[in-house]
Amino acid sequence: MNQPIRRLTAVVFLMFVMIMASVTMVQFVRAPELNADSRNARIINREYTRERGPIIAGDKRIVTSEDTGERPYRYRRVYHEGPAYAHITGYFSRTAYAKTGLEKAEDSVLSGFDDSLALNQLKKTLTGQTPAGGGVELTIDPKLQHAAIDALDGQKGAIVALEPASGKILAMVSNPSFDPNVLVSPSREELTEIFGSLEQDPNKPLLNRAIGDELYVPGSVFKLITATAMLEAGDTPDTLIEAPTQYVPEGTSHPINNPAKRACGDGSGRVPLRAALAQSCNTPFAIAAINLGQETMAEQAEKFGFDADLKIPLSVRNSVFPETKSPAELAMSGFGQFDVRVSPLQMAMVGAAIANDGELMTPYLVDRTVTADLDIISTTKPSVLSEPMSAESAAELTDMMVGVVNNGTGHRAQLPNVQVAGKTGTAEISDTIPPHAWFVGFAPADNPEIVVAVMVENGGKVGFGADGGSLAAPMASAIIQTALAH
């Protein structure tokens, strides 16, 4: 073989190698990336020619697919009771080919392209049936979901209810909400106008307030975390702690006062820890935070799930305990002010850990995934996220929270024939912005079945006169009553 032919052969061989490498790259290495690309017309058309699976809560199909008979986009999503579940389900827009919420997080199952559905889809194809997407069954209890919506009564805020022993999310409401149906299949011009209206709405209906699309100052419900650190450090509910009427941390001239500038306990300057929690005094928890130190306080918050990068499977924004730079900042953080920021889910997790003997279960929204024929594909197994405290500390804190409801600021959460344990919070924002009203509670106190966290943003309909005890506690009580009644 002469030199020119050898060179030509080498070039042709090299070209074949490059083609094979390119094909391998596209079909195998980059296949997941290309399949997920919203510009991939083949994937878009394939999804709309296959019936997308349902999202189910209780015995209700809260999201289904409707056969429109249109081409190429044959199926359209229908959100039954859309606003009630919008921040959980999200939406699947045909016009924008956009997915949010569980429509995005569980897309592979709902679209029918998850590996776990491969055998089922093959069987359908071989028997002449049209393959369809799988279903997602939620942990949400529709009765509790609607009880939470009714409790908020149109006020801006969020409510999360958990089963403490498993981590199941029984209700998750963010208000105001929106109707996902209007985003499904309008024209592009209409969709742009609708999105613009929702995004510019000052009430921010697209935000999922429950899981931290916006984080909030927790106020006194954070005292549950400081009290946990105190118990873990050796205090008991009856330990006498410093509780002056006013406290000025080192390095500042600005005093810390108790709510309404009242004395804590009998005004002697020392009270049992249980009394400080029941009355929701600020000064003892400010002093305790300084005594415990930045590192201990931050570690205790992290044990409750701060900075946990949690997915339920929706992505949860991390709650924040700040890196304080002075005793005054640490003191304010000790009772949930300064730069402490949390989601309602986070505070429900705090309550759940206390209710579950100090063991925090990983919260989750998806109970099971199923085939189009409702055969079970997978079931979520409860798992332990962390152990923020000992069982002894959890029992002591439960006892103190019972005192908050029976004899303290949480008395409006009381229910006949069942003992509720809880903690109120009134998170101050500024002189010109009303406070957030909080309540975290669970029941029955001796064998908890449900934990509820309520946050009413900026005092709701009450405004500056709002507080957690009068506004948020009755809401939690109503939801607990509904849960225990069925």
C-alpha cells in the first residue's frame, strides 16, 4: 500500500472514530441532559401524547389529565381544587412547557419515563395498550388541608401539620394561593400577562411560604430551641434562672425587655425555667444564649434541621441561625429576633422532635408511587433525620409546653378532653411593620399524633395588635381538633 492510500485510510478511520465518539456522547453521556432540556421538541411532543399520571391526596385525585383530542398537545392537566393544593402540586404548563412543585419533582413518574415503570410500560405496549404515566400518592390528609385553609381565613401566612412518629406531612398550606389551571394552556400572550400579574402581585401568591420561599423571624417560638440547649446543658424545668425585668447585654446601651415590659415571674429576678417559658419572658433566654455561647446555640439549631438541605421532595430553603458578632446579637437571637430566620416547616420539625421523644423524623410529602393501574411501585420508608435532644429533655420540654397551654400565653389552644402542648411567638419586625404571629403545638401531649406550626404574616387582619397566643394558637387548636376527630 502506497503512502497516499495509507494516509487516506488513516483519515477515514479517524473520521469513523470521531463519529462513534460523537454518537456515544449524544446517546449515552449527554442523554439525561438533553432529555431534560426544555427546548427538546421531541421530548415535549412525546410527553403531550402520553397521559400524565394523577396526583392523589387521600382518596381524591387532585390532579388528572384530560384528553382534549388536539394535536400535537393531546393531554392537558386539570387541577381539581387548584388553589387548595397549588403550592404542593405546582403546575405543568403546555404553553411554556414549565413545571413546578411536584409536577417537577416527581416528573419522571408522572410522565411515565421513570425506570421503575419500564416493565409496566412494556407490558402495555405488548398488549396493545397505550402507555401512561404513573401516579403519586401524597401524605396529605384533605380534611386537614381544608381545616388549615379555613383556619387561616384568607390571611397571609402558612400552616404545616406533621405526624411526628413518621415525618408525614399531613397538611401544608401557603396563603395567598393561585389557580394552576390558568397557567396550563392559554396563548403565549395570555400566559405572559397572567404570569406578569402573579409576579407583580404585592401579596406574592406564587411563593410557597410553608417551605421557605420566604423566611421569617420566629420570635418566641425559637425559645423552644434555646430551652432545649439549656436542658441538654444540665438545667431542669425547675432550675432557677436569671430573669430580670430588663437586661442590657455587654457592649450596648439598648435594653432587652420582656413582652409589654412586664416583670418575669414574681419580679425577683429569678424564676424556674418552666415559668419563663410559660410567660414567654425574653430576658432569661437572652441571658441563656450568651451563657451557652454562639457555637452551642448554632449546633442546637442545626440538630433541629437548620442547614439540612432538605427535599420533601420539594426543595426546602434552609433556616438560618446567624453568625453573631456581639453579645447583644447573640442575646437577641436567643429569643428568636435579630437575624434568625425560619420556615413554618422548620418550626413544625422542632415541635415534631419534641413530640417524638427527641428523635426528628425526615418530613416527606410522597407516600407512594403507583403505576397507571395503581399497582404500588414504591413506598416511602420513614427515616431519622437527627436526634436534637435526649428523650428525657423531650419529656421535660413537653411538660413545660403543657404549662404554656394550661397556664401561660398559649391558653387559647386548649381543647376539651385532650391535652395540648404548645408555644406561642410574636415576632417583632419594626415600628412600621406589624409582627408575625406564631404557634407550634402538638396533641395529645402524652402520645402525640399531630404537630402543627402556624405563622400569620404581619398580624393578619389584626395588624399591630396581633400576637401568637390570640391569633395563631386558636388556628392550631382547630386543626388539632379536626385531626383527632377522625
